[in-house]
Amino acid sequence: MTNHWCDLQNADVFLTCGSNNVENHPISSKWVQKALDKGATWIVVDPRYTRSAACADIYSPIRAGTDIAFYGGMFNYIIQNNLMQTEYVVNYTNASYLIDPDFNFDVDTGLFSGWDEAKKSYTTTTWGYQTAEVVEPNTATGGPFAWTTAEGVPEFTPPANKVPKKDPTLEDPQCVFQVFKKHYERYDIDTVCAICGMDKETLELVYKTYCATGAPDKSGSIMYALGQTQHHYGAQNTRALSLVQLLLGNVGLAGGGVNALRGEPNVQGATDMAMLVFDFPGYMKWPTVQKYPDLRTWMEVETASDGYYTNKPKFFISALKEWFGENATVENDFGYDWLPKIGSDADLSIISTFDHMDTGRVKGYWLWGQNPASSAPNTKFAREAMSKLEWMVCVDCVETETASFWKAPDLDPATIDTEVYLLPAALIFEKPGTVVNSGRWLQWRYQVVEPYDQAKSDLDICDLLWKEIVGLYQAEGGANPEPILNMKWDYYIDGKIDARAIAQALNGYTVEDKNLLTTFGDLKADGSTSCALWIYAGYYANNDAPLDPAQQRVGARGTEDKGNLGLYQDWAYAWPLNRRIVYNRASADAEGKPWNEERMLVKWTGEKWESNDVPDFVASTKASDGTVTPVPPNNKAFFMNWEQNARLMISSMDMPTPEHYEPFESPTQNVLNGRQNSPCIRFTEHKSVQQGSKEEYPIAVTTYSVVEHWQTGSQTRSCPVLVEAMPSQFVEISEELAQEKGIENGDEVRVFNNRGSVVLNAFVTCRLKPLMVNGETVHQAGMVHHWGWAGEISTGDMVNDLAPNVGDPNCFIPEYKAFLIDIEKI
Amino acid sequence: MTDVAILYDSSRCSACKGCQSACKCWNGLPSPLEKNAVSCTGSYQSPPELNGDTRLLIRFDEAAGGSKGVEWAFNRRSCMHCVNPGCVAVCPSGALHVDAETGFVAVSAEKCVGCKYCASACPFGVPQHYGPEKTINKCTGCLDRVEQGRAPACVKTCQPGALKFGDREEMLAIAHERVALLKAKGYDKAVVYGENELDGLHVIMVEKYGLDAAGLPENPQINQVVDILGLMKPLTGIGAAAIVAGLGLSFLTGIGYKRDTLHYDEAAHDVVDMDTGEIVRHIDVESEE
């Protein structure tokens, strides 16, 4: 979330799209209700009428997988009806930037300029800006790159800044705004209704209600989750809703924001720690063979030409210092070469992993709190691939479907040679440590009880593993010993591995005197600072009590609320730098006057900045003699981008701006352009995918969770009270479809496609309705997915057998949320 | 302490069943442990009804209509803690009584003789009986918590603030304010329940979609069998268990001990078993008087 849970109370209008927030993030209900009490309006757009829809003021159904059409229509509606927060857009986004004259989108082929059919990807040079001037990097004292000349900093050439040409009147036909405007003219209300299966009157009500937050003093909040992301254009869905927020001036404001609702217990923390295969902790890039063969190249590619990421090497080198400790020196590039490099040909994402097992490239599989035999798309293929493994280690608190994949009803254990180890893991209250909530709040979770029986914390398991592996390398040697033997692993207190020592490493400290750092602004690229995760700097920085989390910011429990906006500045610690609302510079106009005085986050008095939140911009400079000088207002509201403006169009993703394509398996044709699926969709060619057609499988389906259960159900299906509250999985269908198929409420039905077949109970409900899509009736169903064969209390078929193992090219998320099935009564 | 009440506001409720689960956890009420023992109800409502191990249930009722196309009504089904509870009036053993401090209908399960009169008397069908002795099980208002200055477990766990606990008058004021707001938002059927029904309840409800959708009777009446049973209270009040066990001839056994549902036919003066239709006792009104 750019904002946080308590901040939801400040919104004027909510749009829940791609999320079922009261069910899957129940705490949201508390703060949304507070906003409603103050007069807010709540819109839910969802394929089915959810428990969130029941609580909302306005509900519209949508065909799963058509979010870009929905949002594209909203862009068009905003522009055509002059609802844009123009001052915000002109000053804080790249709307005025001129882009390459050769940029083009061809409606007939559905392709942007630069498509390379052979590589199945874009060359994005035509998506870039026209350059006004090239400013060479300033390495002089006071310049952004002065630090690069300091002693001990590895040599590299900082990038020149290609200052883009701009037209602040937004009239130049090549400016981003005009190109953007033209692109979405096709997304008129009738077209959007036809694609999304929406009712025109309802859609207009949704647009009108939400777009009213384009008024400068109004805030709109978009809450989204996996319903938005689990598509083969999931990243573009998210970009689309972000663009709505930019056009309406809702980013950076109290009550606004782009709010990805992250699940408990710690999804945000996992992402911070580089859950994605190409990430390095702290949202940096993992070294790859081709793109970053050495540290110098990494620094030259990754360092921004302007904005805060001109400092990025400081964060990366400080992290390398924590990885390799005293073994990391400027002479050996701080151990850069010891990091394993991924080849660009190696797709190691969740989808491709099983192909690598199937073909024998991957022989062993170590799983930590993951249950892909249940959660992977096309789980049938996944478990068949697992059966070719030599070994598997599962670290979990119960025997999951993955730990027992060989017991799957359709596999014969006698034919499977995989050796499976199950290491019992401690549950959340059986171990201490740092957790991060969706609002980026770092909090300390204290241990309540000792782990059950032989279970151990993840940290203990890691430590045992490290000791064993290092011992073996020391005794026997082995391949590539340097990364293992040069690694720093000294997180012990009183001789035991300890989460507090890890916290200090994540926070960062000076190497010489082990002084904990209060800000990542103090990190250096010369090896004098060590910091495993720069964004957490300051969360555990009290040098007077390094062993007491309660006396650290991570344990802060102050209840004062400066500004009365629910910021609770002294409760926990929000990364980065205890900033509660990121991009908060944009909450005030170009002169620094808040768009809404009652929701003041930052304010320029004429002489200095006043603030209720930690400023997310350069509010002052500090000279070497310690003199602090306020920096008057400017337009650099998004200073993590090199442009220091937000990007309505972008050149670093698979699309320069979101364009509607149909789901991989769709009940209709793409009517907005000549291409059915996104050209960059991943993994469609694999034999296991077995694409179904709408003729064979006419019913569109989406999958989801219910509040009574959690993910693959490993824990919740072990809780009798939760099983009693929701005893079995079901497929929800409309009364009309039920009638066509002769299905009564509660009947057992078979749901199937080319990839699998499952038996579920049917819930026949008026909460789902047939949709009129491009002139034809489309039935849409919904399935929950928490069940499997493992467990002692409640078991069921594997719904993810049916989901296609295709996905998004940016982050490899699979398309769980929209595919095709048929259904029959048993 | 003045009379307290639990306020349930269905228009804030997200039907997460946190209250249903918290009730079970706090009160140590078991759920089935056998594999796949709980069958699908065809609804989000599960279990389908209150039972001997379930004192609180979130009820789901869906119907097409309204500005959003569907009216999906959630309701909290549990003891309403009547100001003048029929169950207490008929309880021969003192197992049910009104807590003087709070006004909640308290339970002393160890005194229950399992006669199930309370179930017959209750206009909401709340009292359930469990265990080999079929003793009473129903919401106690978490008096064990309330006595310690805490809110009932269901209230404590509620995230959206659909459940509140406090002074009854205060809860009523919140309920009325809420209904006015809901009506202004176009929920014409929104209504406060529990203010005057049966001389008042200690559970005040805001029903967003009206009483039908919530499964609540518009004008609840205590089963008239209560009057009849009440006639025998002097006899049974001394020590019902002893009378039941010892005399064997008492009115209690005479009208069908352990019947689940009794109905008093006013015209014929018959006590009828609703399950079988059998007249279990004809009352000679004059002679009884």
C-alpha cells in the first residue's frame, strides 16, 4: 500500500476492484466503516456479488479479466468530461513530456511499435522521450554524484541525464497526454460495457462517483489484490488503476493511494526480501549473466541519472557488505562475483519451475512455507513434474499437499522415487522476529510459546543448514566454495541464532564501530557501512538497547496521532524512514499548499516545510557544517523516478500503456484490437497448457478465497471451528446456468476443462448473473480453492488443476483469475 | 450496573463469522473432528442452524432486488436476552435466570433437568440442548467476561464494529441514528429491533433489509404454553429434579417430558406437540384455576 490501513478512514470514495477486502483483509472493514461514517461512498466492482459488495454502496459485476477495458474506459471518461486533476497531472506526471515521433499503436495487429516477432518481445526505443539536452553527471562537491569520487567507492561512470522535451500546455500531439488521450478514445462506454459485460447505467454511476475524486480536495482510494494481479497482464492491470489515481490526483494524499492489500502474515515482508526471482532485497535487481556481468556494469545500468536512485549503489554495496562481511572489499567488488548469476534464458518463475523438473534440469526442490502442489497453476502438471524429482524438502507446520504430493489421488506412490523430507516448522507465535504489514509497518512479534514437539523456527532451520553445509565444504571441499565460505553468518546472541541480531543487520550499521544507523541516507558505497535491507534502515537503530525490541522503533507503541489523520507516527515503524504515506509531496500543490488543509501531510509556509508525515521529497539540505537549508517547493513529487515525476507512459515494461487483451482462455473475441492475448504472454507453448476453446468450454470462471480459510487451507482446514464454518469448497453459479444444466443448490457437480476435472458442491445464487458480452450471453462461475487431499478434518479436490499455467511477462504471475470450464451435474 | 445490551448492526456486518468462531473458542464449544463430517449446506451459512455446540450463528439470506441488484442480508442469530424472558418463566429448575446486574439471561447448566420447556417457550427458537443429559446451551452474554469488565467474545472480535456492547439506552440511540442514516441512503426497510419487542430485548439489532430478510418475527410472542407451564411453577419451583424423578406423576411428565416443541391451542385448551401433532395434554382451565 502507498498508504496504510488506518488511512482508509480518510477516503471520500473507495473503489474495491480485484479484491474482496472485507473477506480477505478483514481489518480493512474497520477503517472503511469509519470513512463511511464520515460520508464516504464505497464502490465494489467484482465478477460476483461478494461479502464486500454486500457492504458497499454501489456494485457492478465485471467479466473476469477485463479490468484494463474498465480502467481504460475510465481514463477516457475522465479526459472527455474534464474531470482530470489537471494541475496535479501537469506538474507531477510525465503528461507534458514529448515521446518519440515513431511511437505507434497499430489497432489492427494489437501491437505497439518495436515488436520483434522472433524474440516475442518489444524493442522499446520508440517508447522513450525526445531529449531536450544531455546533462553530464555532476560529480563536483554538492552534486548528486559527488560521492562517486570518494575513496573506496568502486570505479564506474554515472549516467548522463537525458532531459526530456516538454510541453506544459499538453497540446503537442507527441506529448504523453495527447498520445495517451488518443490511445483511449476507443474505450468508449458502450465498448467497455460490451467487453466487461456491464450495465451502462451502472458503469456510468461507477465512473461518475469515482471520478468525482478528481476534485483537488477529494481523495479516492483503490483497494486491490489478487483479482487484479493474477492475469497474464496483471502488472498492467495494476498500472491501469495507478494511472486512474494519477489522473485524479489521488496518489500521495491521505485517503488516496494505490492500495495493494497484502495478506497476513507477512507477504509485504516477503516482497521486501525479494520474493521475485529477478529481485535483490530492497527492490533492486538480482545480477544476471548477460545484463550485469560485473559490479561496474550493475552500477552503471542501475544507477539513476537523477532523483534519489542516484544513490542506489550505496544500498547495494552496503548489502554486499552484510552478505560477505570483511571478505567483501573494493578490490574484489565486494564479493559481487560470489552472488549466483541467473542466465537470461533461465526462467525460474513458479510456472517454469515445473517444466525444469519435467525435463530433468531441476532435480531437487526445497520449499519453505509454500504449497505449490495446491497453489501452482495446472497443479496436475506440477505434481507430475514433482514425481520426477530426486528429492524434496518441505519446511512446514503440517503435512501439506506438496509434502504428500505422492499421495495425490491420481498418482501411484509405487512408481515415484522422490525422497521427501518434511521439516516441522514453528508457527508464528512460536518464534520471535520482524513482521511487516500491508501498510509497510514493521512490528516485532514476540514469541508466545515454545515450538511444538520437534518443530523449529525458520531461523533455527537455516542456521542448522548453514552449519552443516559450511562444515561439509570445510571438510570435503566442493564446487564453487567461495560464496559459501566467504559468507558472513554471525547472527548469534549468547551463542544462539537470534532474530535480534538479524534485525540489526537488516537495519544497517557502521562497519568500524557497529553503530546502528537511523537512516539509509547515511549508507556509503565504500564498504564502511553494512545493511542487509536498506529500506528498513532506522527500524532497529537504538544503540542504547540493541537487545530489546521494545526499545526500538520496531516495538514503538505510542498512540499520539499528530494531525488526527490516523498516521500514528509513534506506533511501529513504517518503511521507508517511518513515512506513512509515500509520495506525500503530491498532497500539496506546486507552491506547497495542501490540496485539502484538513488532510495536511506537508505544507510550505513560505520559509520552511511543516509536516504531519515524514516528507517524501527533498525538504531541506544539510551542508557539511551541519547547516540545514529548507528547499522551496518544486515539482519533484516522485523522486524515486529519474524523471522525478510519475509516469503515465513507461518504456520499461511489456506495454507502454495498458491495452486490453482477452484472457488466455476467453469466452469472446478481443474487439478493441486485432490481437486476442497480450503478445508478451508467457508459457503458452508448453504442452501441459492445453488451451481450451470457448466452443468446448463455454463458461468463464474465476477463483477466489473465502474469509473462513487461508490460502491452500493447510492451517485453516486443521481448525475444526473454521471447517465447521465453511466445510467444503464450492462453485457458485447463476440461477440461469443452473437451470440450463439441471443443477439444484447444493448438488455435487463436476467442473472440468482440458487440464483437469474436480467435484464440488454447487451454490446456485442470484449473486451471479449471466453477462451480455459483445452481443452474446456469457455465463460466469466462481470457485474457491482452499482444499486438497491432505489434512485430517476436511479434504477436497484440487481446483487449481483447472487453472492455466500461463502468466505475466513482468512478474510471472499466473492467470488464476480468468479461464474456461464446463460444468455438469453428477 | 444498568441494563446492558449487545448491539448488532447488520449494515456494518461483513459476515466474516469471527463472532461465531470467537463464541466457540471462548466458551469451549467443540466442532466436529471426524474427517469431512460437516456437509455442504448450499449456503455460506454453516452450520445450518444453532445446535447444542453452537450458540451463535451468522445467518445469510439472499434475494434479488434493491439498488445493487441483490439484497444479501446477514444476521446474527443467538439469544436475544429478553427483558421478560419466557424461557426463565418456564424453567422449573432455576437453570435459567435473569442476571440482576446486566439483565442478560444467565445459564446455570448444572441445574438443568433437560425438560426443554425453554426451547418451547422461546419465540426465536434459540435454546439448544446437548450432551447425554441434554442440558441447556445458549448464549450467556459472556457474563464471565462482562463481570470482569470485558465485552462479550463476539463483540471483542468484530472488526467492522458491527457488534457493540454497552448501556442499553446508548445502544438504542446508536441503532436509531443508524437506521435513520440507512433510510436516507435508500434502505427503506431498515429497522431497529429489540427496543419494544417482548417488552424489550438485550440484543438490539439494526436490520438493513428488514425483518423478513433477517428471519425475525415482526411481533414475537412468547409461546402461550408458558402461561400453562407457569401455572405449575409453584409445584416445580421447589426442586424440579426431585419432583420429576420422585413423583413421576407431575405435570411435567404428564405433558410429554423432553418434547422439543409444544404449542398451546387457545381455543381447545390443548397442549400440542408440533412435531407429531399429538395432543399431549388437555388443560381443564377451570379446574386448574
